Amino acid sequence: MALHKGPEKPDERPLSVNPFYGEANPVGGMTEAPPKHRMPDGPISPSTAYQVVHDELMLDGNSRLNLATFVTTWMEPQAGVLMAECRDKNMIDKDEYPRTAELERRCVAMLADLWNAPDPSAAVGCSTTGSSEACMLAGMALKRRWSKRNPKPGARPNLVMGINVQVCWEKFCNFWEVEARLVPMEGERYHLDPQAAADLCDENTIGVVGILGSTFDGSYEPIADLCAALDALQERSGLDIPVHVDGASGAMVAPFLDPDLVWDFRLPRVASINTSGHKYGLVYPGVGWALWRDKEALPEELVFRVNYLGGDMPTFALNFSRPGAQVVAQYYTLLRLGREGYRAVQQSTRDVAMAVAEKVESLGDFRLLTRGDQLPVFAFTTAPEVTAYDVFDVSRRLRENGWLVPAYTFPPNREDLSVIRVVCRNGFSEDLAALFVEDLTRLLPELRKQSGPAIRDKGAATGFHH
Ligand SMILES: *Cc1c(COP(=O)(O)O)cnc(C)c1O
């Protein structure tokens, strides 16, 4: 959430409201628009309020053309109906809404099975508002486990991860006072290197985060190799470092499209996994999931039991109240698609991603960093001989056609590299993809005529969010 300030200056003069919206009633109807920066003195009619808010929102982008976000922007109408039916349900009232709580439990059980927990009945997990909250919870469990095995006063805990981690891990380290030990990018390696990660570990390392896959370019980090490097470290030094897999996107892609890739609870070192139900889990925002392999991986003292809503349900969460509709929608989607349905949806998204990546490459001006064959996401940069324009120009010009595609620079040690990232999602159909390639192709002759990259303030040019 942006941290907002109050108004710079108060509303100067009242604006008029469209007479229709004011119900075209010169007697009781409204003629002046309500103030924007303080509460109006009295109520206005629901239809006027609706029109005023609705009109203001018209200037938001079209979410289906947003190729910057990983978050679900289309669900079928039945899911919408179900969510509307559940919008009054508070997830925390487990006793009042026992069936919603039961659906949450079933989702956890399905994910434990999907992620190959050796004993799904021993796995524990919960829904969250998204992966960020799930990562906070998983990080807290790692930190608590470390402080129990290493109670030396004054020791400072650290967490090892690639520099390409999503911002939620920087938040975790900042909020919970854990040192972030980051493996930099090197050459053509745009994510964590297993040996470099193991080399950063010591007796105060609470865990290592592996990402499936990286928000920067959609690549899967080598989770099995990471575990092997940590196995070797344990043999040498006795240090037993758990791994958390941040599967915000990939934990709902790899099980269906890459069943032979071993990244999940099949690896004994993997203590916990998170995913965003609202990314490739195919549910509207905001729902996420956090699962631990077993009770040992989630220290009991972090679990709260409240009885004042009735019942005595154990919970692990940052929020108290939270909407139940998204959890219901997650259950609906798991039930509706099944494994074969998820496979088909993710495969068609990957097919689109790979086809668009190939077309972009064939234009000749660009070099692909990834090809959409892991996450259905690809990143590309301008070819070395292209000097008339850069990726920031491409991003800005695509915006003229309604496409939101972020351009951004990479972190150390590849700050020299600027890329564009295209995130393909369910709903970015072959038709839309063809239009995207057409628009990009049409821009190139103009871009090639530029005398050089046009955008100075790179950060402001493109609204990039990991
Ligand atoms: C999106 C993302 C997150 C944050 O997830 P939210 O559900 O948006 O809170 C964390 N890690 C990775 C790898 C991501 O892609």
C-alpha cells in the first residue's frame, strides 16, 4: 500500500455534477460535486455516489492488457458469483463459517499432495492474503527455529537468497531484523547460484530462500542443486540449513507442466513452500498459501488459539479479519479444473509465452534472456547493435497502444542490463498475443529512426512492480 499524505491544499471550489447523475432534479437533486479531500457534510444518493466513483475509475488501465502483473485478471462468471455470495464471510470466524474453514483445510490438503509432502496428513498450512504474508510467516518460522537451536545472546540472524528475490524478502529482513545475505547476479546468471549461497551460510543462517521462478525473468532457480550444496555443507561443517521455496508463481505451474522437476517436499531439506493463489493459482487477488512439511518445521509457539469467536481453531496469520471469498474461489478453481484442467490452462499460457518470445526474437532488434519455457514469462533486451532506442522507449511506446509492459534495470552485478518483461497469464489469448506482436512490429521503424534513447528518468518512465 502506498503511504499516502493528506491533501496539499483543500478543494478550492465546488465542481458541478452532471445533472443526470444528480438525478436531473432541480428541487431535491444535487448540483455540486462532493468534496474529494474531506468527508462531505451529509449523505448523497447511492446512484450519484456510484456514478461519481465509477467515472473516476474509468481512467484505470485495462487489466487484461497489463503484461506487467502476475496477478489473475480473469475468472469465469460462476467464480464471480460464488465470490459475491461469500463477500460477507470473515475467514477468521472459523466457528461461524465452519464450511469456509473446511474448504480452506481441503485446499491445504490438496496443495500438500500437489507438492509431494511425504505425509500429507502431517503437513500444516494456511491461507494468507498473498505470498508476501506467506513469506513473512515462513520467515518467522525459520527465525524461531534458529533462535531455539542457537540461543547465544547477541547473535544476529541472517537469511541467504539471490539478489533477484521479490521485495517481500527485503521487507521480511527489515521488519524482523534479519540480515539479508544476497548472492549477486554474474554474467548470464540472473538468479541464485547454489554454491555461492552455501558459501554465505554460517551458524546464524536461519535458512536459504530458493525462488520458483524469479520475478525478474521467469527463470526457475535450481532448488535441487541448492539442497545438494547445503547437504555438502552439512557434511563438511555440521550446519543443517533449511530451505524455503518461494513458489509464488511456479508452485502452481511446475507441478502441472514439469512433473519431473524435483523442487518441492520430495527434497528433505525443503521445510516450507508458499504460493500466490492469485497468480497461477488462477484466483482474483488476494489469496496466498503457506505450507510446512510437518509440525517440526512450524514451531508450535507461533500458533495462536483464540476462543472468543467460539471454537478453538489454531491460526497462524498476520491479519485477524480477512475475506473468505478468495479462499472459496480457490477451492472452486481446484475442484473445477482438477489436475488435467490446470495442466491444460498452464500449458496454453506457456505456449503463448514461448510463441511470442520467438516472434520477438525474430524481429531482429532484440535478444531474449528467457524464452517463456519455465514461468510463462520472458525478458528481453535490445541487441548490442541497436543504439537508436532502448527498452524504456519500447515500454513507453507500447503504452500508446494500451499495453503495460515494464522496462527496468537489473540489480548487481548486472546493473548494466535493462530489460522488458512480458508476463503471460490465462486470458492473454493467442489473439491478444498476435495483436501485441503486431503493435510492437509496427513501432520498430519509428524507433529505429530515433537519434538515441529518448527517456532520461528511467525509473519514472515505467511503473514497474515486481
Ligand atoms: C509476487 C511474488 C511475491 C509476492 O506475492 P504477493 O502475492 O503479491 O504478495 C513473492 N515472491 C515472488 C517470487 C513473487 O513472484
